[in-house]
Amino acid sequence: MIRQQSAYAPDTNSRWMGSILLNGHNTIGLGYSISSNGEYPGIRYCGQSDSAYLAGASILDIAEDTILAGTMSQSVSNRWGDYSSVSIDPADDETFWYTNQYSGSASNKTRIASFKFESGPIAVNEKTRNRIFIYPNPASGIVQIVPATDETAELHVAVEDHI
């Protein structure tokens, strides 16, 4: 069963050699190569927040950022790398470690980088003084609902399963 699918193309640059992974905090990280006629091949990443993941939104709502801005094009070969890899740091189950190829001064090189997205609760009911924080964990099937203050907050919850 495919839970989400989408294409990520926020501009006219080409993106390829992508690697994607879900961490233990329900955040998706995607690393990839990028280039265009006006941009040397570089390495970037983006992601999907835990709330978008939980909703099955099929959008990458964490903005693209740069790991390496390219400074030259490959000229020695017609072939671009055989790999791109992303893994999760077992120390925190949150940090993404990403490897990809880039063009260096005399040959192609490998860049190893890490990135981590800020994660946290989804704030809802922001129009009132009382806030409710929802901590979803689809892996365990548990949703924790916590008032932001000691004041009593009224909350009506409906749970639906769309699987």
C-alpha cells in the first residue's frame, strides 16, 4: 500500500539521485543532487514535518536547504555517481546522515552531511487562551493530548481510520 506519493519541484532546477527516510519522530528527510543551466550541481535537502506525515499530506512542507553549493560541472565522465544514501543516527533517532557525490577540483568527491528538523507538538485551538498540544505517534498508535496550562480546556475529539 502506498501511503503518500508526490513530486518535489519548487522551481525549474533539476533534482535527482534522491534518498528519503522516515525517522523515529515521524519526520521525513529527503536529500538529492540539484542543477540547472544556471546552477552548478550541488547537494540539497528538504523534508516533511511530523504533522504533515500524520495527515498523509503528500507534501514536503519543510523548505529546501543547501548542503553544498556547486562550484563546477563534471567534465571527465558522462556518468554521475552510483549512490545517494540517507540514514538515521541511532543516538537520537532524529538526525539524518546523508551522503552524495559532487564535482570537486580534479575529480568527483563524496560529501557526508547531517541535518535535523525541529520537531515538536502540533499547536491547535490557537484562537483561545488555552492551547492543546497533540503529540502523535503513528508507529505506536498513541496520541497524547496535553493542555498547555493547568486551566481546564474543553476538547472534542473524533478519531477516524482511513486505511
